[in-house]
Amino acid sequence: MSSPLYPLGLQIAGRAVVVVGGGPVAARRASGLVDAGALVTVIAPKLSAEVRALVKTGAVTWRKRSYTTGDLDGAWLAHTATGVPEVDALVSADAEAARIWCVNASDHLAATAWVPAVTRRGTVTVSVSGGGDPRRAIALRDAISDALDSGALPLRHRRAAATGGIVHLIGGGPGDPELLTVRARHLLSEAEVVVADRLGPRSVLSELGDDVLIIDVGKLPGNHPVPQKEINALLVEHALAGKRVVRLKGGDPFVFGRGGEEAEYCRQHGVEVEVVPGVTSAIAVPASVGIPVTHRGVATGFSVVTGHEELSALPGGRDHTVIILMGVSTLAASASTLAAGPRGADCPVAIIEDGYGARQRVTFGALGTIAAQAADSGIRSPAIIVVGDVVSLSPYADVALARGHSNGSAPLEG
């Protein structure tokens, strides 16, 4: 049984490393060393395509010959992966004599250094050794990677920032936490302050540590308990205090989310901002009920608007899909305006309430009748309104009517 390892991270940038061998294993070793900034020399009579590509970029120096004693002079680290045990043993012996750490791909027990399975998240590097079993190490590494991505493992900084903090402006998607991007998950796990909207994946807030400050700034239609300028001030206040701030918004922060205003305000006050795009509900929620916003032969374009905008100026007819956000309160006026144009009163309409939520429901109708249907059904926000011939492509349209719902409405499992 070998002695326990002493784990150590190496700052190898700008230092000489010798890789002996030109095959696939040598390619992986050389590539990782180049990424770490090492000055890599490969010694081998022939090269695999992967190593040759590194040589062509100038990232690796190639000595086109077999290894000889003395090739390790000046090196800080050696990797031998020739696949020939006698050659690898010679490299290991020369490295031992020269007090150079050596990774031996042919005989890990004879090596003085092992290459772990690695996963990185920003400034965090996790290295896993499997006791000489690389598949075991990879399996463990992958499990840790999944836990980091899901937020099950904390990435939050524990030392106060030496300089000002940062605001991460995150689009949380339409509400399902599984539709959060991997980047959003990472940043939430590092957050010290989260400023959260009403819409979006609020369930992830319960997964955060007790020491994370959560500020709820959720807005309801006609009721904004925390005005936008106060939200802007909160972001700047906590960032200037050195905190890592996540502004968690529904959908995409730059699609009617006032994300641009928040980013501009932060930068004007000297706060760094990172914008993380999200899955916009304008496209994702219609897709959840089988409505594509474009479809060959049916619709070649779409417009995303709010219910407060001038709809008569929208281009096209029924072949140009209209997606209305925040439009429940103005539905009657919007439907009347669109029906008076080239789309006509019989143009199909769908309203999807609480997309990806527990009470998701879709109502189908036409521009001439949808306002009355919505009133009868008690439709509430949040809801996405889709207008155009693509609505008829939903498999739920015929199902809702076949079930005998007089208003063409049917509940869906979220």
C-alpha cells in the first residue's frame, strides 16, 4: 500500500515542464499544462494529431526524437507517457536523481506525482485523487461537479472582499429551477445578498444558506412595494459594502425586466456588473404548451411587446406572431386593436397562465372572443398571450375543445 498523498496545488505558469511521449495521454497532459501557463516541451519521435495541433499554435515546443538522459535539465516537472515501460522508468529515474517531480503514466506506484481529476468553478479548483484508479477519480469529480452546479455545495466566499463587490444580474427563466443556467446556479451558490423578484425560480431561495441576505422586491400588477429606484440603490449599497450581490429576475433581465436600467445605474456608481442571460418566458412559456413562436410555412417572425404598447404598428398579419407580456389588464383593448388590423377577429389566441408553475393553465380562443373568455375563466397574471396562426399548432388546442370546455380552456400539469 502506498503512502498517503500530500495534496498540493502548483503555480506552474512560466515554468518549464517536459512531457515525454506524443500520444493521446501526452496530449491531455500537455493541453492541461498549456492551460495553466507552463512552458511545455514534448519529446517524442512522432506526435498524435492533438499534440501536433498544440505545436502548430506555438504553445508547445517539440523535440523530434526519443528521450535521452539530460532532457530534464531545467525542468520543474516531468510527465512521461510513452507507453513503453522501460522508457518511462528511465524518465522517472532521471527525475528522481534530479529531484524533479514526475508523473509516470505507465506505473503510478513508481511515480512521485499523480494527476488528479479536476473541476473548476471560477477561482475554485477541486482536485480528486482516486488512489491510482482514474475512473474512480473521474466519477467522484463528476459527482462533485454536479453538486456544485446544483448549489448543493457552497461556493460562497468566506473572506471579505478587498475591493468593492459585484452585482450579478441574473435571468432566472420562467419559474422552473431546472431552467436556470449553470452560470446562474454557480453565482447563486456564491451570493451573499440576493435581491429577488416575484417571478422566476423562487424555490431556489430556500436552498441558500441562513447567512445569505434575501431581499424580496417582488411586484404585483399595480402594486410596487419597493420602487425601482430603491431597488437600484439596494444593489449599489450592498455591492459597495464588498458583497457579492445576485439580482434574481424572472425570464431574461433584458426582456422587459428593467435589467438595462439596473446595470446602467450600478456602473454609474462604480459597481461592476455581470449580466447572465435567462430563458425568456416570451418563448419558453408558449413552448410549454406546444406553441412555437415561429414555424416554417406558418410564421416567419415574431414580436414581443407589453400590453401597454401601441399594437397597431406591429408588422405582418397572422403569419407574424405577437407575444404580449404583462397584458392581462389591457387584454380587451389589445385584442380589439389587433382584430381591427390584418389579423382579423378570427385570428387564434392562446393565454398561458403561470407558465411552469403549479397552476399553469392555457385558454384558447380568437381575437374577437378572447376578452370575454378571459373574464369568464378568471384569468390572472402572470400570463403570456400569444396571437397568430402558430397557436393552432398546440396539441392542447383540440384537446381542450374536445373535453367540452366551452371557453377552450384546460388546466395543464406544471
